[in-house]
Amino acid sequence: MEVKALLGSADFFNAEIEGQVNGVTAKRSPGSALKPFVYALGVEQGVIHPMTLLKDSPSPMSSFEPENFDGQFIGPVTAKEALIRSRNIPAISVAGKLSGPNFYEFLKMAGVSGLKSERHYGPSLVIGGGGEVTMEEMVGLYAALANKGILRPLRHVKEAAFPAGIRLLSEEASFITLEMLKDNPRLDQRYNKGWTSDSLPVYWKTGTSYGFRDAWSVGIFGPYVLAVWIGNFNGEGNPAFVGVRAATPLFFQIIDSVKAQQNGLAEPMRPFPENITKVEVCSVSGGLPGAFCKRKKETWFIPGRSPIKVCDIHREVVISDKSGLTACPPYSDGTHAEVYEFWPSDLLKIFQQAGIPRMTPPEAERNCSVTAASAKGIPPKITTPVAGLTYTIRSSSRSHETISFLATTDADAHEVFWFLNEGFIGRSKSGSPLYWSASPGRYVVCVVDDLGRSDARELKVAVVQ
Ligand SMILES: [Zn+2]
């Protein structure tokens, strides 16, 4: 939080260059540079995890997207990709689900000065079309991500006290947000990051304001937070002021020269927050992989908090060998099973609009309802926790007591996923229990097998002396 240096303008007395404007305390429009905090709040409040699929659709509000050079919109997109690529519609939809705090209240909490009433901005606040920040405020917010969610004031004097700061975000949400920003690729780097020994990650984001008045590149590397802003002090726009084109090259030149000067520049230790885990998800839907998901990816996850369900996009259908159409039950010998994607019609439409073809299941042979083959079979049945029983844990050993979750499953289910009040807490092989660290409360326990069949029941946990 120490300011390394503060330099005056080229000429304090030259009015033509607005020589008396202090560039780091002047209010500027952030463009997309504050979007990481929308996603951080989304992670924190259980609205998204990095692989959550969000809709990016055409909308009048997305007309100003100077950082999206590759076309108008990109169809359904993961939260991480939406953040890195500065998509407006996904950010607005995540922000719309935030509460206590929402994005506006978050900026207030963070001490961003001069904000008008919430009504004044509407959704434009999220896409950087309203609330203005100073570079110091911007740097403070990014530093909070590196400081495990704690916002601290900048120190302009080395001997100044080191105040405790205030918590803006949880450690988990800060960590996951940095992990998302780490995957923002460096544009001038024409080689794969993994090919080099250069292991110093850069967590960064660009911003471009409406009317091309401000170009930002802000991020964290090693022990430093660095923000580059390019613009005119008189507020005049210039089409060249696009964050990724104007500010980013300078941003990385500074990083490279700091690295060149400080041999062995390393990142401060970033231990994993306690309540965080990596889960494997279907790379297409971002859901827990069902039996028919082929490609899988890992995502960061806050157990019991991050939203997730078993992928219901990939399902197996029975196809007639002869016609190639979906067969109607009862199935004859001349049929085989194939896996298809079942998209909800709104997402399918967005894929089509984005020019991304999806293989949809073939039509049914006759007028029978096309159901996935996986809809058959017997749903899992929870055996423990036992229905109607109140589980008790002793107050003296609260952190050590576990309750086992077990379900009987049909022969074709290989794995089950466990949820408490809709929050995913873990997976277990069919026939094996999952041990849950009990904490007092009333819950709904739900089990879903890898073919999407489920069972649920109530669970009460009480504390005794
Ligand atoms: Zn899937």
C-alpha cells in the first residue's frame, strides 16, 4: 500500500496541458475496469463460479463495446471468459442478482467518493458508464483483491501508520477473482505461457470509457498494484484511447522493466483460503459432470456457497439405426444410443445468433415425446441422514463431528452429488458415503446421481452441552 513515487505534471503553470490537474486524484470514468468487482461479488454471494454459463446476447445496451473487436456478441459464455472479454450483458445480469451489498453499495462501502444516487446510474454503473473513480480509488480496490479482501488506505509517507482497513470481500471471493484475472492473456505474447519459465502471474483488466476519453489497464504483479490511465486532462476523447491498445502495451512495458530491474521478483505467498476447493465441471455447461459429459474442466468453488447443478445439457438418446431419427419406446433391436446436447431454447437461440452451431438431437420417428434415455431407471434414495431424526452434536467438539450422507443408487449411476440447501458440498462414488462436518441448523439434503435423478429430505442438527 506504499506509493512508490508521485510525479507532478510536465509543467504546473502550463494551462494548455491542464498542468495543475493531479492525474491520480482526478475523477475518471472506469469503463470495464471495475467489472472484476461485479464478478467478485457474484462469487461471494453464490451467484456464479468461474465456469458458470452466462448469456451474452445482443442488446441495445451493449452497443458500446470498444474492447470487443471480434464481433458483436459471443453466445453463451463462462463467467471467467465474460469478465476477461469485457462483455456487458453477462456483467449486467450478474450485477442484477447481487444484494447486500449490490455493486453500488459495494462502491459506497469502498469509499468511492462523489457517487450520485443509485437511481441515477441504473445498469450503466456496471459497464462503467456512470460512476467515476480516481486512479487512487481504482488502485485501492485492486489492492484489496491482493490483500485478501481488505481495503486499506494508500500510504504516501513511509512512517505513516498502517491502519487495519475494512473488509470488502471474503478471502475466497478475492482469491477466485484473481484466479480469473490471471487467465487474461497478454496480447503481445505470441507464445504459450506454459512454454516459458516466466512464472510471475499478472492479474489484470482493461477499461475503455464511453466516448474514448479514458483507456485503462490495471492489475497486480508480484508485490505491486499497477494502474495505467491514458487520456486528456481536459476530458477530450480520442478514438485511440482504447484500454487494450493504448494502456496495455505501456502496462506490460512497466511490468517487464520492473522485473528486469528486480531480479527474482516474486509474488508474496498466497495460501489457499480455507473454504475453497477445485471441482471438475462439464466444460460446455459448467455443471457437475453427468455420465455423458465428455470434456471436463476444473473450476474454483466455494462449497455450500457457489451455485451448481448436475449438467443436464448432455443426455443420451436412443436413435433408430435405419432412419437416424430418435426412436420411440419400446426400443427394438435396430437402435443405438448417442449423446446429444439438450439446450434450453433461449440459449440455443443465442448460439444461433452468435453463429455457433450446436448439434441438437434428431426429431422423433413418430409423434412420441423425445425423452432422454437417462430419464429411465430408479432415482437414488437417501438412506442417511435418517428421516425424522434430529442429529445432535456436542458443543465441546463441534468442529470434529461428521454426519455421513449415503444413498442407494441404480446400477447405471456411478457417482452422486450432494447438496445442502441447494449448495453443492461434495461427491461420492455410488455406495460410498460422504462425510459432512456437521454444523447446527435445519437443512434440505439433496442427492443427484450422474444421470440427473434425485432425492431430497430434511435434516435437523442441534447442539447439546
Ligand atoms: Zn455436460
